[in-house]
Amino acid sequence: MSDIDNPANENGETKARITPKQHKMHSKAYYLLLDSVVWCIGSAFYSVAVNCFASPNKIAPGGVTGISTLINYKLGLPIGVMVILFNIPILTAAYKIFGKKFITRTVVGTILTSVFIDLGQLFLPAYTGDRLLSSMFGGAFAGIGLGLILSRGATSGGTDILGRLLKLKFPHISLGSFILGMDLSVMVLAGLIYENIESMLYSAIFFFISSRSIDYLVFGASKSTLLLIVTTFGDIIPGKIISEVGRGVTVLPVTGAYTGEEKKMLVTVARPHEIAKITRIVKMTDPGAFVIKTDAGEVFGKGFKTDDRSL
């Protein structure tokens, strides 16, 4: 073994070189630990939203958690347990269609939020003051919690996955329309079960604030993001982005002005929910990559909107 492969320090002792494979394993362990911590923090925020603000004030969050909150009100069944039970058939169907890779993080996110909700019900204090404040602060806590979970590539399951499944059956309807329709149904159901139209209105406020909080926390104000990625792995990363995210990538040869090193610059535009996944792909493949994210005011073309103003 040469000195290059096994360099020596000043005392003549050799130091083991970290191979690319070992570096990749260390990176995976680091990001898995970081993901787990952020998921737990996000689940704790969401638990506060449900147990302190939503459930005690007859406010139903959107989606599966909202339905579970209504069942808890009528039958006293644990909210978290009901969330898991509702998600089992949804996640099973998603696993069969989308595969293990897509569903793994959703399963983790669903279980964590459910466990934190039921644990929080045991010791978190309930706020029973102004219902408007409950809907506003509850929505903010829920948005922060779900935003943190989404920022690390997971979801809490429910309507997001169900919407994707329904879109396969009805491709002419947008995913956002499915999710909005299901959440609106939960709001109407809240008014009927709580026998109070104010519950429906406060649920709408809760949902609106939580969705806006998610948007600003995870995605910023822009609906599309332009990513410029300078990397030495220009032959690997584009294929992963195309296959795992479904976004096109333009590859440009670039040269560092100071080092003279030749690299590739990848150019892609992504929607908000795709940013975390692309970032993860880049970090896992090339931790030393240089990434620029900037708002794309308007994007026209395949996969985005059509510019028909001149027609």
C-alpha cells in the first residue's frame, strides 16, 4: 500500500483513509439521525395543536386527523390509534402501487405523529378560552409541526396519499383539488357532529393557517424553485432526480475560475413538495455539492403552466 493510500502523520503513524463507501454510510447515518430528531420535534408541535387547541375546542383539523378527532369526541377512542387504523388501508394500497421507497417515510411520519398525539393527551394542558385564538394558534402549531416533518422528506399520510391514489383513477383532476375536497368534507362533518356551525368555521380557520404555515416554513413564498447544482457527480444525480422525482434536468459543463476544476452544473425547476427530496438526493450523492435555490416567479412549459397569453 502506498503512502497516498495510507498517509502517515508527523509521528510516523498511519491514518486510515475514509473510502467513498464509508463516507456515504456516515452521511446516511447523520441524515437519518437528523431526520429522526426533526420528525420528533414536528410531531410534538402537531400534538400540541391537536391536544391543546383543536380537540378541547371542538375544532377538527383537516384530513384523517380531523376525522379521528370527531370519532374521539363521539366514542372516546384515542385519536392517534384511529389515525393509524385509518391509514393502514391507505398505506397498503399506496405500497402496492408506488412501492416501498415511496411509502417508508410516510409510515414513520404517521406512526410518530400518532404516538405523540396520544402521549400528549395524557399530560398536555387543554386551552378552553377564546375559540378564535385556539383555531389560529392551533393552525400555526400544526403547520409548523407538519412543515418540519415535510422538510425532512416524510408526511403524516392520510389525505395526501389518498389524493395521489385518487388522481390515478381520475387523472384530469388535480391533486390539490382532491386534498381540498377531502378537507372541506371534514370541516362540514365537524359542523354536523359538533352540532355547531361555528366549529365548521373555526376548523376552516385552523386549516387555512396550518396550510399557509406549511407553505412558508417549507417552501417560502414561491410556488416554484429554480435549483442550480454544481457537482462532480453530474453523471449520477440527474438520473436520480428524473427517476425519483420526475423532474427534468439540464446538464451544463462548468469550470472553476480559481481551481480550474471541471464540474457539471445541473439546472432544474421543482414544485414546493419536491424540493426536500431533490436536496436529499444531492446531499446523499455528493455532500460537497454547491447548491443554489432561488424563487422562480413564473414557469411555463411541460409539467408547469402553459403560456397562452399570446394566443
